[in-house]
Amino acid sequence: MFDLSIYLKLGWRNLWLHPLRTGLTVAALALGIAALTFLSAMNDGWLQQIRTNFALTMTGHLQIHASGFQQTLKLARHIKDPAQVMQALDGLAGIHSVTSRLRVSGLASVAGANAGALVYGVEADKERHLSRLAGFVTQGRWLLDSDDRAVVLGDGLADRLQVALGDKVVLMAALDNGDIASEVFRVRGLLHSGVLDIDDLAAVVPLGRAQQWLDMGQGVTDIVVRADDFEQVTGLVDQLRQRLHAGDGSQSAAADSSGYEVMSWSEIDPMAEQWSAFADAYTWIVLAVVILVVLAEVLNTMLMSMHERSREFGLMGALGVRDSQMFFMVIWETVILVSVGSVLGFMTGGWAVWHFGKVGIDLSQFAVAFSFMYMSPVIHPLLAFDSLLGILGAAILGAVVAGLFPAWKAARLDPAAAMREV
């Protein structure tokens, strides 16, 4: 076998025997790789944005409930001793912040109107560090820890009730024993998140007042955890389930004797997980396109090159070059061709990802349509390392596959017949 350096020298020399054709092929490959790199980065960027926005808007990275609460949303299934759960969180690495909430469906009412509402009792200051709710306030202000009967309403709910800042709103909800309790609050802020479930339903009140109003004592329905990043969520969920001997929310309270359920963000809303699966499928489609582009471009170039060099291959065979050596020589030519195109493509696509990753791509005109998917109006492309390796691997695989047929034909040439070709 030839030394690898000889293959590389021969491959480089042979490619540039026709510089225009090789240059056009490299340019086409570079353009295709650059476009696919940027598209993959767009996919990674908007997916990461959706996951982050979903988790930080309200849900958190994981939640702890009393067994069966997420399925039934019944106030009777609440965490009676939050301190016990907080102890289980002590010492766990990867936790950014933790807060408690009291969540209940109810009715918001004023003199001339009423509307269904989803009431959240929150710890005002801790909520600032865990979710983006405080940042969505467009009128008035967010809750303070010193507030007692203040409420922040979604702007859609406020419109239906026809209330403004300073107006009184009566909130009613069923206690865990079935009785109806009501409380008067004064509107201190209006928020707009772009998510209909929040804007049209949310009524956010201080946790302490909600506990007194609903006769819950120190009880809460949700303990919400924000992790440092998504990579740590699975580990935190597993550790908490072990510490609390908790389930995953998929079984009934009767079947789960632990008293708790620990659920990740994707288990709370499977739609978010389906978007992730969709993105994975999209990535495979992108890789398939890469292979097809490489096959078409490289196969065409190598077949034309082989036809023009038939006498050269015949002479090499007559001089004793083995079939396997000519086979690998052609394979290396395709690898070199695709490598040059890939490097140029990755450099071009990488620059585009870096540039638009900083300035973003403004899709404000579609913001209303995308808001229900937790998409921000400005997308910042983000190329994940796995995606980069996938595109690179697909390009190399396409090069090898595209080179197999020309290499096989070159190795099968009869020296005498090949040398007679013009």
C-alpha cells in the first residue's frame, strides 16, 4: 500500500487538473454545508429558546406536588409540610432557586362581570429569581413581600373584567372541604406574557394571603425548582424521587404511598417534549439532505474525472499499481474534495451563526402567532456540538459513498483497453 502522504499528494494533484470544475464543486459544497449549518443552528436556537421560555415563564425545570395533584388539580391534595420537602432539597448541586406556590382554579368577579381564573399564590421576591412573571408586568408593579391584598392580573383577564389599576376584584375558590371562600383584592399590576393561558387566566396574589383565604395553614400545592441548566434536570429529578420516595405523577395517589410526586418540565407538559422530538426528526432530515447534496456533487465530479483519466489509470495498472491502490486513491480524492468544501462551508456558516447569534433574527411580525409556542420574536441561532458533529459525519459519509462507485470502476479497468481510449 502507498504511504498516506502519497495518497494525499496524488489526490490533491488530480483534483486540480481541472481547477474550474473542482472549484465549482467545492463552491457548491461549501454553500450547501454553510446553509445547512445555519439551518441546524436556527433549529437548535429556537428549540433552546422554547425550552427556556417554557421553563422560566411559569413551570420551572421541575415541580414537587402531593401525589395525584397534577392529574386532579384538587386543592385537597396539597403538600401539608413544605419544610420536609425543603429539607430534601438541601445539599443538592445544580439548583438555582426554589419557591413555593398555591395554585387553584377559581372565579374573578367585579360588579359588572366575572370570568374564570387560575389563582397563583406566590412568594413575591423568590418568584422574581425563579420565573419571568415579574418581567411581564406592563402596567403597575409586581407584588411585594409586604403586600397583603394585592393582585397582578393577566391583561386578557383584566380586559374581560373591565378593570384597571387600583380597582377591586373579588376572587372565589373552593376549599378542600368543598365550601366556597371569597376574598377581595386590589389590582396592583397587569402582565402580558404572550401565552394565552397566563394572559387570559392568571391572577397572582401573595402566598400568605392565599393560604389564609383558602384555610391552608402552611400548605402549598407546588414546590418549584429552577436548575442551573437543562443538563442537570434529569439528575435532580432522580435524586429527589429517591430522597422523597416519590413517583412521577403517572399513577394515582392511591397507588403511590410516598405522598409526593416529582415531575420534570417535559412531564408536566408533554407538548414541550413533542417539540423536542420534532426538532430531532428535523435534524435527521437536515443530515439526509447533506448526504444527498454531497452524493450528487461529488459523484458527478468524480465520474467525469475518471472518464477523462482512463488512460492514466490504464498506464498505472500496466506499471504494476494494484487495483486496491487505485481504489483508495480515488476514495482519498473524494475525501479531500469534500473536506475542502466542508471547511469552507463550516467557516461561512459558522460566521453567519456567530453574527446572527449576537444580533438575532427579528421575527416580530410573527410574534403573535408564535407566542403560544413560547417563542420570542427574536431568534438567536445556536449551533450545538452534537449537530456540528452530525453534519460533519454526514458529509464524510457522503464523500465515501459517492467515491465508492468511481473508485470501483477505476480499479476494474483493463489496462490495455483503457490505454487505447482517446
